[in-house]
Amino acid sequence: MRHTKRPLISITLIILECVVAWIPFATGYFSAKSAWDEYWIWALVATIVFMIIRITHTAPAILEHFAFEDSAARMARSAAKYGIERFYNMWLPSDKDERNKDTGTEILKAQTMLLSANSGASYLDHAVTRHWKLIQARLEARVTFRVVLLDPHCAEKALRNKLNHGIETHDHKVNLENLLRLSEQYPTLHVRFVERGMHGTVFCSGDCAVFDPYHLAVSGNSIDNLSYCLRVRDTQSSEQGGYLKMLRDHFETLWDDGVPLKDWHAKAVAEKKGPR
């Protein structure tokens, strides 16, 4: 059973185009005979048929345009009410670069900073050329930076390491020596570890947050974590307080459940699991 009328429409258009092609002969004939009534009738028919053909050809594109605009507008309205002001497609290098640039702008304006992440390397490791220089400047300005990271010895981290490297090894992104050194060097930097609940990177600064979710989709020999990223702004229009409030509450829950770095390190040394 056919589920489309496209062949019928195509045949009809071909017939109409043939009619349009023969109309000049008819109008020429009636013009030569000075039969102006017939001439104008055929000219009007030609105009109507031509308009039908053109509208039929362009209608799908027009409908698609308006449907897409309407769909995009609906998504934008819903997202804006929840405080989501930017969607970054992390498969697009331009979006990824813009995300990094926008995050850097927020860091420079921050008077307080919050971060929950698997490793935090993009923000705290000088070997990763992304946000550390800007974070360092804020720490030197004595801006408070509270950080919750996934415990490098927990079961969830072991699973991610196994999926990423094939064996349960220490995550190369977690530079424990660097974290210990920074905690000693910058008194406004406070680091804790948690064993569960880390489902994405959340960086908050003032009235803005950047959320980058985690996944366990494996591609080849590593986890494929490229999906999307959201920039969230404080909003007064949501009865629930907006997504920013939820992300902040998520961080505070992790923070309350976390173990301070010094306590974690002392236990790790005692169990011969961490650097001295």
C-alpha cells in the first residue's frame, strides 16, 4: 500500500508544465486573429498554472522553514523559562571553542566559584591549557573556590578507568600531587572527594553555571563523552527557582557528602593508596 501522493503530484506538475509550454502558441494564435477575449483568458490560465507550479515547488521548503522556526521557538521559550540561555553542541569545534571562551569570561567575573567534576583537570591542572590561568588569577585575588571531585579510588572511578584504558589503573587526569600543592598554596581553594553522585561537570560562578553531562557510552577503547553543554543563568520566572538553583543544590549535596582532601589524603597514605 502506498503511503505517499508524491508520484501523482509529480505527474500533475509535468502535465501543468506542458500546458504552460503550449499556452504561448495559443495566445499567439488568438493574438494573430485579434481574438482578445480568448487571448486574455489563456494568458490568465497561464498565470494561474505558473503560480500553482511555483507554489507547489516551494511549499515544502516554506513549510519546513516555518515548522523548524516554530519548533526552535518552542524549545527556546521552554529553556529560557528554566534559565538555560545557551546550548553548545560539543561535536562542533566552533561551539566547543565558544563554550571555553564563555566559561573563561565567567571565571574572570567570579566572586565565588563552585566546581563538581570527575577530575577537574580543565580547571586545576596547569598541564591542561584551558582554564587554569584564569582560575589561578582568581585564587590569587583570594576568591573562594570550592571543588568536589570523584574519589580516584572509588568503584565508579574504577569502572570509568576500566572502560577508558582497558584495565583498572589510576586516572591520568587526576594529578593528586598537584591538588595537594595547590591546596597548600591557595588558602581559598577547598577540595573534597565523593564516591558517588558525579553525573556531570558543574561550574558555578555568581549567577551563572556551566553544565557538561557525563556518559558511559564506549567508542573504541574509551568513553565517548562528547554530547552537549548548557550555560545556565539565574531566572526569576520559574516557580521552582530555575535550573541554576538545582545545579547549586546538586553541588551542595555533593559537598556535604564529600571528604576534605587532607583527611582523604591521610587515609590514603595510611592505606598506602596515595602519594606521601
